[in-house]
Amino acid sequence: MENGRNGSLLVYFILQGFPGSFMFHVIMFTALLLIYFVTLVGNVFVAVLICSDYRLHSPMYFFLVCFSVVETILSSSVVPKLLVILITGEKAISRVGCFAQSYIFYFISTTDFLLLTVMSIDRCVAICLPLRYSSIMAKSICISLMTGCLIPPFITLLYPTIILANLPFCGNVLNHFFCESAALLKLACIDTSLLKLNTILSSVLILIVCLIIAVISYIIIVATIIRMPTGTGRQKTFSTCGSHLTMLSLVFGSAIFIVIRPPKEYSVENDKMINLISTVLAPLLNPFVYTLKNQKVKECVQDTIKRKC
């Protein structure tokens, strides 16, 4: 049911998803289903491994568990509905479900940036102040930092989402695969330029502040590594930071490209594909990046496999 000029009758939205033939949708469904399955299994495995192995009970791995959970929720907020659209053609999503999906996606995405920034600070403290690391990054501090990654986006995104949900809409067909805020704003019957400006500015501010903190942390880390007397110590320290740097580059790189790309390079189909890749790639690679590049995690994985076999 489409709404009138006041938007009061709108009860659902239609997600157009991706254009293409039935065979293309089947191939895309199969690939996404495999990716989603590997994402769930991989991230749950990392979380369970860290929680069950005492050798990994340190602040660094506490944040890694949180990151794995966050990445799993991020992927789960979008991919299941897209799988339904691809295989059944059922594109309708309720109004409440649409705004709930939008809120969860942006809340978790913002938490993702904040958590990666906190993980940069954690690595900086561990490398630059190793003797005081345990006292500075105490359990209570880690929990407070994680709470700080969750509460601010939870509160700050609530009000804009409520405003967006109460806008009058002149149509219900969203040219996207999930309830993306920009696609929703295009359907509004009123001028939403102020809300668009607020969304862009807040996104850019969060990205820039988090990126500056992460970059400063790694500048300090590099300066500390250069002063290390032995090459072995440098190599070990670089390998410890390598996993986090990889994920940091992937998440922030894709987000910056989406938010701050030139208008002439924008197209709806490209935007949808970039959003999909950025949504599924980081959660998929997370368990592999942290297991293949981290020697301690590899040892724990090998010991677990030996015990099970």
C-alpha cells in the first residue's frame, strides 16, 4: 500500500535489491549464503576460542571478541533479508522493520569505528608502555571503553531515526538492498536538506575523529618500534599490529570512499555494490586476518584442533 501526500497510510517499503536475471540472483544468493555462513562460523569460532583459552585472556583479545560480535551483528542486519529478496523475490519490508534495520545498521557501523579506534589505543599502550599495560588496561577500564563504544551511538542515532521514521513519504519503493538512510530521504514529501546535511556532517566527523586518533596511535607505535634495539623485537611487534592495521584500513577505507567520494562518481548501482562489499567483506575476513597473522591465536587454534582430533 503506497501512501498519500501525508504518508499516513504507508505500512511497508519495497526494497528493489539488485537488477538481473533469475540465474544471476541464484548465483548471487549462493555466493552470499556461503559468505554469510563462513562469517558466522568464523567469528563465533574466534569468540569461543578466546573465551575458552586462558592464554588469550588479555585486553587485546577482549576487544577482539567484542569486534567479532559486532561484525556478526553488522552482517546479520542486512544479509538475511537480501538473501530472501534474491531467492524468493519477496521485496517487502514493514515500516517498523525498515527503520529498525536502518537503526541497527548505522548503530553497529558507528560502534565498529569506535571499537577499532579503541583497539588502536590498546595496541599503543601495550607497545609503548608494556610494564604498565596491565594496570592501565584493567578489566574495569576495558569494560568502560566498550561501553563508551556502544552507548554514544545508541543514544545519538535514536533521535534522527525517530525523525526519519515520522517523515511523510510520497512512495515506498527504495532503490537499495536495505533501508539506507539516503534512499529513505529521497522518498520524503518534504525538504530534507537539513537532515541530509546533519547526516553527512556527523558521519564525516565520526570518521575523521576516529581516523585521527588511530593514526596518532600508530605514529607513536612506529616511533617506539624504531627505537627498539633488536630486529626480532621489531618484527614481533609489527606482526602483532599487522592484523589490526589490515582491518583498520579495510573498514575505514571503504567508509571514507562511501561518504567522501566525488558526486560525479556516484551512481545508485555502484553505491549498492560498494555498500554490499563493505558490509560483508570485513566480517568475512575478520576471523582469518586475526588467526592467520597472529602467532598466539594460531598456536591456540592448532592446540584446539589437536585436542579435538
